Amino acid sequence: MPLPKLSLQVLEAFETVARHGSMQEAAAQLGISISSVSHHVARLEEELGATLLDRTTRPFALTREGRETLHHLSLGLQHLRRATSETAVAGLLGARSLNVGLVEDFESNLGPELAGILAGRMPRAKLSFSNVLSHQAPDLLRRGDLDIAIASDPDRNIGDLQVLPLLRDPFVIVHPANLPVSPEDLLRGAHALPFLRFNPSHQIGRLVEAHLARNRISLTERYNFDTVQSIMAVVAKGQGWSMITPLGYVRAERFASQVRLRPLPVAGFTRRISLLARADFDRAAAGAIAQLVRTTLPPVAIEPALAGHSWLAESFTVVTDPS
């Protein structure tokens, strides 16, 4: 059977509508008119001879054929975007040196993947990868110790650096898998299990403490930890509960079977992972690397978390709009 002659824009339009459930949101995301989005989706349906969207619901729902089409098209588009990004990075960076800082959440997944890609595309370059803490990244960039850093957005003004958003990483509750308690009881301090805090000098710790304060939640302070691995280990032993993010959960996946993730029963909050770059670092190169990271994140970081927690799909997402 010959393949239909469709443009990439047609395929991308359908994928975006399917993800957002709205022609209007897809149009805003793609920077084209609503009528163009509608035309593209109708063109794909015509070529495939199938109805892909149930337009009687709001937001739009995928039909069975639509779900199958989205699965296959998304895989293909993901490979195309990654190939395009890799080629762009190679062309932009040439033989220059590159010093990259990564938060430890990426040490076992994105780090090795990104290092392998850049090493292959920059065979003559001096390439360096190091682990950094998010709150330290801006100063390391300013001193010239790093060219780029992939870290949580700083909680202070960094107008002198380039910031390219990559990932929304929402906070969730984690507790022992067999604990018969509700998240509401944990937040009220109605259960004897202690709350495990991140070190308050770390950016992630400050985010959690600020959210607890906003919601007037007071929890006894007994334990502080520098890493999510330590927190997950204690939770897995049934000795505490905490607030972490899906990215941290995937980083400490060896404890996954012994813990349970739950949505927050209060207003949610999210940290944003971004690519930070020195002001004098080539903007086109920074943009190409950021796009490469966006295409690499789903299989190594997002999909492992969604496999057992589909309710995270709306909040744990790649930021596709660099603005």
C-alpha cells in the first residue's frame, strides 16, 4: 500500500490537537490559524479513511483509530525531531569545547544519553560533564566554569543568563506502598509517620517549604536530606513520607516497588527544569541543544514515570514552546 503524501505539518497538527484536545490550543502552540489546524487534521483523516477525533466532546477525545495513529506518528516525529536536533548541534558547535552541568536527577538517564550523542556529533571537541546543584548553577555559569547547565529554574532573578525551558516537574506525595493512609491525613500530621524534608539550603527544599507555608501546613521537623535517593530509601523502608517530583522518582527507581506516588490534595506546584547558558554562549547552539534535550527526555525520564502513574500525564510534560 503506497504511503499517503502528507506534510510534516499535517502530522504535527494532529499530534498537537491530540495532546491538547483543542484546535485553538494547538493553533496557539504551532503558531498557525485554527482553520489551518482543522484543515490539516481533516486532510489526515481523509488520507487514512478514518475518523481520528471525536468532535462531540470537549476537550476532543481520540477514537480507537486516533489512538493508534497518535502512537505511531508520535514515535516517528520523535525520531525526526531528534535527528534534526542532533544535526543542528553538530553544525553549530563544530570543534569547540563544551562544559555541561547536570542536576543529579539526570545522572543515570539523560546524562549518559546526552553525553553519547554530543561525543558522537563533536568528535574533535573537548567535552566535560559534571553534576551540579540547581542553586549553584548560575554562579558556575557566570564564572565560566560551565557553558550550559540543565537544572531547576533559579528562585532569583537571572536576567544575565539565557533560560530555555525544558520540562515541567510537578511535586507529588510519596509514601510506603502498603501504608493505609490518605494524603490529607499526612498533610494534617494525623499519622505518626514523619515527614522527610529536603535540605532547606537546596532549591528544591525551599520550594517545598514555601508551598507548605502558602497552604499553612506545619509539619514537625525531624529529618533533612540532600538527595531524593536518601528520601526514597527511607520511604521504602516504611519509615517516612515526603514530597518529591516524578523526575526524582525515576532517578531512584530501584525503590519504585516499595513506594507509592499520590497527587497532592492541596493546590499543586511545579518546578521547571531549564537549560541555562551564559549570556555570551551562542544562542543558536543553546537552542539546538535544548531541543535535543526535549526530544530525549520522553523515553528516558517521562515514560518510565507515566508507566505506573498515568494521572501525571497532564503535568509531567516537556515544555515544547521555548518562549
